[in-house]
Amino acid sequence: LSFRQQRKQPFYSSSLSITSICCVCVSDGEVTLYHYGWKDCATVLFYLCITIILHAVVQEYVLDKVNRRLHLSKSKNTKFNESGQLCVFYLVSSLWSLYVIATEGYILHPSSLWENYPHVHLRFQVKFFYLTQLAYWFHTLPELYFQKVRKEEIPRQLQYVSLYLLHILAAYLLNLTRVGLVLLFLQYLSEMGFHLSRLFYFVDENQHKMFEMWSVGFVLTRMITLTLMFLAVGFGLARSENQMLDLETGNFNTLSIRLLVLFVVCFTQSWLLWKFFRFQLSRTRELRLEQAARKRAAAKQQMQRTLKRDSVGHHENGLIKAENGTSPRLKKIKAP
């Protein structure tokens, strides 16, 4: 861009020009469009530092104050902090993604998710959303050291962080940002429900209804995600005329890449469903064992009470006294 064109741009669009290879100005609506480049790494690193600061602010001024009032154990305190941080992030990201989806017109025109592919040029809000998402998930890696996470928890956290980074980077680099934006909204909405349920459970352990509602929403989210992926990638992009790999134009619409994307998404969703049903089955077994143990304990207490009632009588002068203090009548023994 020339210096004259940069001065005509709004302030926010010129601030991101350093992270893009080039910008495309549309003269009709004076809209500046961006596409990704290697300089995005500097922007992600900058927002990563900002995310670490915001993470510390939320921990210091919100979560720590709540923890002092709840008096949770050490293990519950760690889970509460994790759910609190993720709940704030999922809430902001889900509202932000919903706003972008609505303003970009993806809700009223679902076919725009795959039409006119490749979606190389991005608006400011779409590009900024993806860069902040990458910055957040990259910031969780040094946070494992700052928060002194236990060694047993590190593999689990690295697992889901790697999955988020893989899917976000794939959608960003393969120019599938429109589909990825909708899928992130669905995923964040589902995860926010889980962490909200866990926060309410830590406050009051009798709160289980929110977990039941989240379970239904979790399964529905997986079904909608798979349906949308097959509709957009499996059918929408398959009908496109241009199905040749072209790195210069950013076209990755080939059969092998489509199958690879579908395989990765289907495998991830199936794995999440498998873990979910496995957890539910183990939880059902634990509840059955607890109910059986309670029934055995209740039956044992009832038996002890019955034995106490039967052994209320006592011995006095060699005779058994009944409850009213009278001695039982002795049978007369007839002489032979």
C-alpha cells in the first residue's frame, strides 16, 4: 500500500497491516481486507503477552477472592481456577464469534460458508479473532509453568490445547475461516456450559441439573458439527469448479485435503463422544455402587435396631425380666 492509501484507512486497519502480506481496498465501501502471512507470528506473540496479563488480572481480582470465601480443598481449588479462567474466555469468545457470524451474514446465508472459495481475504474482525484465539491457546503453554500444574494434569491439558491449536491453525491456513468460525462458536458454547456447571457444583454440591443440561447440549453440538462439516466440506466444496491445488491463490480444494479435513474433524468428534459416554458409564456404575452400599448400610442399621429391641429384657436373680418388669411364668413339670 502507498502512504496515501494508508492515510485513507481507518486507524484499526493500519495497525494490522504489519501482520499481513498485503491489503486489498474495496473502493465501494472503503473496506480493507487482509490475508495471513509470516508476520502474523509477531502479532500473536504480542497478544500472547497481553493474554498472560489478563489471565493474571482475572486470577488475582476475581477467582482468588471467591476462593477465600468458599474454602475449597487444594484439588477443588485447582479445578475451580481452571474452570473460572476458561469460563471467562469461552463466554467472551462465544459472544464475539456470534457477533462476527451475524455481521458477516453467515446466519442468513449458510451457503456463503463454502461459496466463492478460497476465502483468502479477511475482514479485520475475522482476522483479529483468529489471531487472538491463537494467542490465547499458545499462552496456556507457559501458564502450565506459572500455575505449577501437577505432572499428572500436564498430559491432559497439553492434549486439548494441541487439539484447539490444530483445528484453529488448519482453518486459518487452509482458508476455511468461515466454517471454522461457526464450529468454534458451537464448541465454545458447549464448553462454557460444562465449566459453568462445574463452578455451580463447587459452590453447591447438590447442583446436578446443569450437568444434565450440558450432557444433552454436548451430544447435540457433536451432531451439528459433523453435519455442518459434511455439508460444507463434503458437499459444498466438492461441487466447486476449481479443485486444483494452487498455493499462490490459496486454493486447497482437492479431494485428498477435503478427506483429510473430514477425517481429522470426524476423528476428534468421535473421540470426544467416546470419552463422554465412557465417563457417563463409569459415573453410572459409581452411582449404582453407592446406592447398593447405602442400601446395605441401611439394612445393617435396621437389623441392629431389631436386635436391640429383642434384647431389651435383662436377667435378675437368675430370671429373665421382660420390659414391664414382670417375670415370665414357669411351666409346671409333671412327675413321672
